[in-house]
Amino acid sequence: MWLSERRGLTNRRGFLAGLGVLALTAGCGFRPVYGPQGQGRALRGAIRLEDPVTRNDFQFVTAFEDILGRPTATRYALSYSITTEEIGGGAVQNLGDTRIQVFGTLEFSVTALDSGAEVASGDIRNNTTYSTTSTQLATLTAKEDAELRLMRLLAEALATRLYTEPGLSPT
């Protein structure tokens, strides 16, 4: 049996430690996010974002709704503001900056529709990069792709944060 093998001492300790962690998480009220009573299911279709205005807003709303679904049984309203900043790097003579970092900040506030109380707020920051080339079209395409990636990163980070907010708990 593998628990009695001498070379399996490390494996046995890892197995027993895993059992201990499992017992501790069961005792502390841990629930899987996507389980039957989890936060992921409770928030699906429950949050309505304010209407998008800019290209970044549209990409962010689309990415967020891909994760938590389009609003159907709306219980919360999410207002947000997205700002981006580009910083160049990797300068090459006659080409200028060849590597651009795009930094994004998402400031958000979630309000319960029934009470009007703010249940969650904060900001999320992330970044991505793209390379420039000597052709304008390729550079523009790379920039748009980087902005799309950044909006997806911000949407994923926001959804993850909302899963852990106590004010949005399903029970």
C-alpha cells in the first residue's frame, strides 16, 4: 500500500496535510463559489452595469457579462469609471517607443436596488503591453488588442472581487 512505502513518506505527509486543510475549510464555513449555494450562482444575472459610452466601456461590459451573465433578475446596480494610461518604453532610433505599457484603473460601486445602500466599492488596477511596428495599421491593431485584453482583465478581477464581498452574500 502506498501509505506504508518508505519512499512515499513525503507523499503521505502531503496527503495527511491535505486532509487537515480540508477539515479546516469545512469547519470554517467554506463554500465553493460555483457550488449549489455559492456566490457565483447567486450573482449570475443579478448585476446591471451602467450603460457603456466609450469603446473601453463596451469591451468591459461585454467581458463582465460573459462572466456573470446579462442582467435578468437584477438585484444590484454597478456604476464604474475606467481610466487608462500609456507609457512607452524600448525606444529605438528612427522608430520611437517600440513597447507600450497600458495601465488601467477601474473604480466601481455596487448598490442594492431594494435599499439603495452601497454594498461594495473600490478600485482595481491592471496592465498589459503591446509592441509597435513601422506600419500604422499593425500598431493600431496591437493597441486595440491590448485594450481589449485589459478590459477583460479588469472584468475578471472585478467578478472575482465581487465573489468575496460579504455584502453580496446569497444568504
